[in-house]
Amino acid sequence: SISLLWLRRDLRLSDHAALIAAVAEGPVIPVYILDDDTPKHRRMGGASRWWLHHSLAALDTALRGKGSRLILRRGVAATVLAELAAQTGATRVHCIRHYEPWWRNAERAVAQTLDLVCHDGNYLEPPGSITTGAGQPYKIYTPFWRALSDQMPPPPPAPAPDTIPAPAHWPASDTLAHWQLLPTKPDWAPGFAQEWAPGEAGAQERLADFLPHAGGYDTGRNLPSDELTSRLSPHLHFGEISPATVWHGILAAKGDATVYLKEIAWRDYAQNVIQQYPDYGRANGRPSLDTLAWRSGPEADADLAAWQQGRTGYPIVDAGMRQLWTSGWLHNRVRMITASFLIKHLLIDWRRGEQWFWDCLVDADYGSNTVNWQWVAGTGIDANMFSRIMAPLTQSVKFDAAGYIREWVPELAGLSDETIHDPDAFGRRPRDYPAKIIGHREGRERALAALQRTR
Ligand code: FAD
């Protein structure tokens, strides 16, 4: 019998349990539905839409190589799937289970009218399934990691099917160009194409390129200048490669890969959190901080804009924010520094920063973004505290960011390794580079005073 394969953030053909199950039952109609209604304000941001366009084009090409194709439809997923099932005589829908609250609602809605089979495979273990002795899902990362690693390794990844049986008649499909996912006026994404190759082949290539360097990861992963991390995050987010594939690849290449695998496990942990706290993008995990008086009004708005545009006068922060805008991605250490700067030094609500990342990141992920923002803010369910304030200038020196700053802040390219982290302190600030938006000590004291007032 014919089945629909409902694709979302699982845009691959290998290690895809839903595809394998559908192929075993007969002809398959792979469908991607551009649904801006179901996620409401969580519709995909601009950078994600750029990625999606290219990833869908790559997936269609790969499917055609297997005798199949990708059907594109736009609308509310549950409605579109019901229409498609009626048009094609499909009796069943296969999908990979997703954990964003809107997708969980959509899965429930689809299951009310259609025979929906949800499979696992986008995470090392299904989020929520790793539990304490008392049967509760974990709230803190470290015990979560211990329990997860007891279940590892994951099963070896399954290969893509050789062919995918096609239906006698294909239903109509939208064309990708009509969805206008790519930016036009202005095209802010020319830098994206230089950095990224969306799609399953691009993901495999990225992994293959990383493996020979994986040995340097443990010591180099915190140094933004060195490009020693895998940059697999958007590929993993869009499901172009499964975490099991990455896990086995790293293990084979590196032997002891614990440091890297612990990072991959953060991705699972983040889903485990939103599975328990679906509203994590809005609600503080620590309600005692609900009364914290974030700055608002025109001055705060101007500061937010300076942060977004990389004009804070803190070279490491500005380098990060410009890299984010230009390439849709940011090094983890610099994500922490820039986020902490917005939240603590500028005392601007973490939700406004999270929103900006949501729009700008090619790996924008509801779980990973909200969990990390709440972690940096100290508002989360984990152990991190608001009072832990990162010192951006010290971090910049400690993590040897001179080369990184030179790359992204051309106004400062002429400065020495010593002066570039804090040109003001050496009287070396070029005229076209802004003065510090706020002093480090002043920002720190203002943040701590705001915390004090919540008590
Ligand atoms: P690597 O160091 O090579 O790590 C391998 C993989 O592990 C990554 O691709 C990613 O899938 C996963 N990973 C690593 N660190 C984390 C982490 N802290 N949390 C969750 N997963 C992790 N990551 C996202 O994928 N999407 C986001 O929207 C996102 N928002 C973030 C916001 C803030 C404020 C911070 C501090 C971190 C955020 N991260 C997010 C986590 C992390 O910064 C990125 O996953 C990482 O920088 C991606 O680069 P990489 O692939 O080279 O990572």
C-alpha cells in the first residue's frame, strides 16, 4: 500500500527509520510541507529558510537518484497530509518524531484522522526516555550524560535504500522557487554559500573533513581562531546526518572521543529539557527570576541594535555578532560571550537575544537555542547562576581571539595581539571603531544590583 513520508527536520536518506519502514510497505510519496502556521511565532527564521531551500533541492536530487522525488506543499501540516492522503489513496503516514511543542501538537492532530507511525532516530536516545532511578527525566546535564553514555553506542547507522518504490501517479507539487525562501532585496546571504553546502552529501563531506582533525578538538574547541570544531550543527539540526552516524564516525576515527561525544549529548539534553518544559522559549526555568527588571525602552533598544550589528566596542563581542550575520553561524565560546554580554552587561532580556539568534543562525534549534540561552542567563532549570558573569575582555585573551577579531572586525586588523582585545585600554582605538557601550565593572554591578532586587 502507498504511504506518505512526512519530512521535517530529517532531510536525509540514510539511517532514516521512517523511510525504511515506508519502503518496506510499498510505494512511497516523500512530502515536505512548508508550514508557517503551526509553529506560529516560531516559524523558521531567515537564515534557516536559506538553508532549507538548498537542503530541499539537494534532497529532491538524491530522491530522483533512487527513482523517487520530493513533493512540496504549503499549509497547515495536518490539513495538507489529510488532503494528500485523499488524493493519492495513501493509507499510512510515516515520520520521524519531533519534540518541538508545535510538532508534538501537529503529530497528535495528524493521528486523529490518519494512521501515523512515528519513528525515532534524530537523537541518540528518544528525548524523555532516559530517566532517574525514580523514573523521572533528568533536569541536569551531568547525570543525564552519565545515564545516556551507559546506553551508548547507538545502533550502527542503516544505509539508504537502493531504490524507493514510486507510486503510479505523482501528486502535484509546488516549486521551490515559488516559496521564496531565499533573501532577495537585499541579499544578505552571499557569505553563506561560501561557508556551507546544505544537504546530506554536504553533511557527509563535512564529517569526513572533520575526522582527520578530530584529534585537535579536545584542546582546540574553545579557540575561535582555530576552526577546530566540526560545524555539523546545521546539518544535525536539519537531520541531514543522524547523530548515530556522527557517533560511529568519530569513534572509528579517534578512539577516545569522550569530549566530542559529550557535546553531541548536549544536543540530546536540550531536547530532553524541552520535552519536559515545552514553553522553555518563553518561561524561565527558575521562576524566582521572573521579577528581574530587564532594561526596556529606547535606550535598551539602541543597545540591542548595537549588539546585533556588532558595534558594542568590545572586539570579541563585535567579531562574534558580525560572524553570525555574515555566515549564519557562531563558535560556541563566542555564543556564550555574546549572549552573556547582552544579558548581563546590557541587562537585556535573554528572550530578545534568543530571538535574534533564532533569526540569524542556520542551526537555529528550539531546544538547543533556548536551553543554552537560559543556561547563560542562569534562568534555567540547570545549576548555572545569574550571578556568574563572564568578563568578555579576559575571555578574549584567554581564548586567544586576536586572529578571530582581525578576521571579523577589519577596523581593528592593524592592532597587535596585545592591544586588539581592548584597544581603549592602550589608547589604540581607531576612530571608526565605537567606544565601549558600557564599562565592564559598571555593567557587572548593574546586573548584580538587578539580581539583588529580585530577592
Ligand atoms: P561541535 O563542537 O563540533 O559539536 C558537535 C555537535 O554537538 C554540534 O554540531 C551540536 O549539534 C552539538 N552541540 C555542541 N555543543 C552544544 C550545546 N552547548 N548545546 C547543544 N548542542 C551542542 N546549537 C545548535 O545546534 N542550535 C542552536 O540554536 C544553538 N544556540 C546556542 C545559543 C547559545 C547562546 C549558545 C551558548 C550555544 C548554542 N548552541 C546551539 C550550541 C553550540 O554553540 C553549537 O551547537 C555549536 O557551536 C555548533 O558548532 P559545531 O557543530 O562546530 O560544534
